[in-house]
Amino acid sequence: MTTRMIAFAFFVFGVWLTAEAGLASRYPDQRPAATLRMNAEDQGVVLSYGDGPNQCDYLGAREAVIFEDKGNFYLHYDGAGPRGWLACLATSHDLVHWDKRGPVLDLGEPGSLDSASASSPWVIKDQGVWHMFYVGTPHASNSRNRVPMFPYLTMKARSAAPEGPWEKQYACIPFRTQPNTYYAATASPGCVFKYRDEFLMYFSASVEKPKILRTLGLATTRDLNGAWVVAEQPLFALEEQIENSAIYYEKTNDTWFLFTNHIGLNDKNQEYTDAIWVYWSHDPKHWVAAQKAIVLDGANCTWSQECIGMPSLIQVGDRLALFYDGAGGTSLNHMQRKIGLAWLKLPLIAPALNSSQ
């Protein structure tokens, strides 16, 4: 019986369960694995690619970021179009039916840091102003896919309205990649939220030598238009192989839940986004790698058995909506991805690490 079959056999909705005993060593390079499950209930694809304005997503739609304002839902996603990957907007009243508005950002001028991609934006409102932190890079593949390449950088824009228009702020430099650090190749934005008297961001960090390793870093600021302070050490070891972030605070048990996507490795030595994981902590500035579980992978996703990409969250009544992207079936393709929706019942409860149910 395969690992996926065993994981599925153990699935009972709403109950935290241990996974197969050998799961921790299922990757060929022995990278860490989650040994518990918190199964989301998958609804399936809610936004496909190919029908956006002016072919803005004709090659794929991925990395969805959801937020709400005055009863309207706003979904930014990476549309792979003729000129490259750009942040595109779709709006909805029910999270299922979406009106695609097209790109909200354009590529920067030649020589600028976002000349090859302006994508994957995280948005926060403060004092009547909407602040956007997006991924910029001057490099992309030469193929028609125009896949963004290192370095992945954090860029800034602002707007008076959630739908834009967005004004790029090139003079504002939140933080940049730094040689000989855990964020030498990637220092790209993640979820931004207010905590006490400052703003926190869990950003994606990586190194590429001697091989690509990925983790999350913590950056803090009191001024969204200023520089951020980056923690000297990552939230987790680079070997954890995670990227992207979404946060939910459960008031009933004073627990923070950090959702992220994991990068797996198959027996053909191919890396790909294979699952969404969740970590939990009572302190949003300190996390323990052992306190994690699988939320969504091929065992409980209804349409994508291999690729499960970046998570984004929004509370709807007594449920938590989880957006993600997938390639569908057993595909590992970066392109032709679609946006899916899954659900978690609230309140969220952290699992017992020694659960044997």
C-alpha cells in the first residue's frame, strides 16, 4: 500500500490523526516530513486559467491571495500571460463565482527589479491606505512561459482602494536578499498582519548553493512605507523546505496557526509543491518545527493528486476558507495551474503530538 493510500485510509473528517509511521523518511533526501494530519475538506477548482482579459492568464493561474472589504472578496493571483507573470485581480460575492479584472500591476521598465515579473501580492489596509507587497524579479526563463527566476524580491505599491489603481513605490525598500544569509536567493513577501504595536511578515527565504533550501523568515516594522527589520535566524531551519505563508489566530485557545506549502521530492529527483502544512504556536514570533501537520495533499484533494501550491485564508462564518493552486491529476507542471478552495471547521484545535487515534 502506498503512502497516499495509507494516509487516506486514516482520514476521518474533523479528527487529528497520526500518519503512517514511515512518513518522516518518505523523501529520498530525508528532508523533514509532517507526521500528523489536519484534513481540510476540498471543494475543488473555483478559478481556472485561460479566460482572463487580453490573455492575462492563458498559460496558468496560481498563487491566489484572498482578502475581503465591505462584503466583497478580492482575489489576486499570478496570471501567466504573453509578457510574463503578473498580479491579476478577480472579485466575487460568494468565493465561487469570479469576475476576472485582469492585471493590476505591469512589468517594470528594462533594468528595474520587477522587469521580468510583478506578481504574488499581499495586501493590508492601514489608516485608510491599502499597502501591497509583491514579488519582483529582473529574471525569467527565455521560453514563452516566462517563469520567474531568482532573485525573488519584496517590492511595494499602494492604493486608495482595494481594487486599485496601484502606485509602485520603488523608493520604498522593505528588505532585500543578502549574501551569506538564509535569504540569499529569496526574500519575497508573505502574509502581513498587525501584532500589538508592530506589523509582522512571514516572508519566503531561500539559498541556492550548494542546493536550493527554503524556509520562512520574520520581518517586522512600525511603518509600512519604511524599512523592515529582518530576524537574524529563520523561523525554521532551511532544511524544512517550505515557502509562502498564511496566518490565522484562534481566539478560543489563544493559538496561532501558520499555513505554508511544502516542497517535496519524488524518486525521480523532481522537486514540486506537494502539500499544504500548518504549524501552531502561542507566540507568533516563535515556532517549533515538530508542531506541524498536513492540511491538504493528494490524499484529500479531489482534483490534484501531486501539486498543491501556496495557501491563502479567509474566515467565512464558522469555517476557514483555504485557497491554493494545483496542476491537476498527477501533473508536476508549473504552468496550466488552477485555483482550488478547501474548508476547515472552526475553531481550530492543535493536535496532540502523541495522538494514537
